[in-house]
Amino acid sequence: MKESMKLILASASPRRKELLNRLKMEFKVEPSNISEGKYKADNPIELTKLLAAEKAREVGNRHNNAIIIAADTIVVLDKDILGKPADKKEAKKMLERLSGREHDVYTGIAFLIKDQSGSKLISDIDSSRVKMRNYGIDEINSYINTGEYKGKAGSYAIQGYGSLLVKEIKGSYFTIMGLPVHKLAEVLPEYDINLYNKKWT
């Protein structure tokens, strides 16, 4: 990466931050301030792409010579979006619906590149399919009592205790976590970011 170019993660998600840290990337965290509820799209899949783009733009308005990465993740079951639960009661309902069934996870990802030549937005969507175990109400209550459901689309986190509820996945595990890292490899090297030059200890 050129010295003058900053890499900014436009997200408060600790999971996305963790994934970039795993790659030993130098970046700054600067969450977007957009109001997600005001954005509409023809379908939930396109909405994730739109929200990722708008998050990148909002943060990008504050910076020059920067690459802003933004993402948005949703869980879809029976064409219904299972978003972040408002409370334990809503989380319980979601997890009851998911038990023993398959659902889709969509993550929209956007890269806003701002340099001397101007501004360029690259956005895409990645999806994975998740099959849950048949679990009962006692296990749901045990999971909810961990508090991990808070702020999680679909009321579970696959990288934590939520992994105990998952039987099978088709697609990228990292897309389910909220950041399809293979998209980084497709986009960032074009802008002089070498993802393989970090020293591992």
C-alpha cells in the first residue's frame, strides 16, 4: 500500500476487525453513521449491497487518499430477513425458526477508493448457506443466556457458541462472519496492497 493511502474499516463489528487483524493489515476503524432503516431496495440481497456502499460513502466523505471497506450482513429464512434481535424474546423466536432448517446468509461488501484520480466504488455480494442442528428450547435458552445473540443477524454468531448450533455450511465461513475476505484478495492488490508481505510470528 502506498504510504499516503489509508485503509479504513467502516464498521464497529469486532468480527470484521478480527478478520483484518488476522491478516496483519494496518487499518483504522471508523464506523459509519448512516441510518440503515431509511434505505430500501427491491430485495434483501440488493439491500445488503446498497447498505455496504452507503456506509463506505459516508465514511469516505471524511477522507482523501484512502481505501474504505464496508460490509453489511443479513440472514434470510423463507424470504424473511432475520435481523439483529431487539431482545431475548425476539432472539428466541428466531432461533426456534432456524432449528433443523437451512437459511441463507448474504454479505454485501464495498470498497471506496479515493486517490488523486478521484473516487471509485466497487461493490459486490457474497452468500453462504447454513444448515442448523435440531436443537430444543433448553439449548436455545442456554445460548441466549451467553448474551452472544446481541447485535447478531439471525441471533447467532457462528464464530462463538453459535457454532454449536450449526450442522453444515455451504460457501464461505467468513461471509457468515460478516466479511468475505476472498474479496480483499480480488480488489486490494490492484491498489498496491500486498496481502502476503506480513511477518507471522
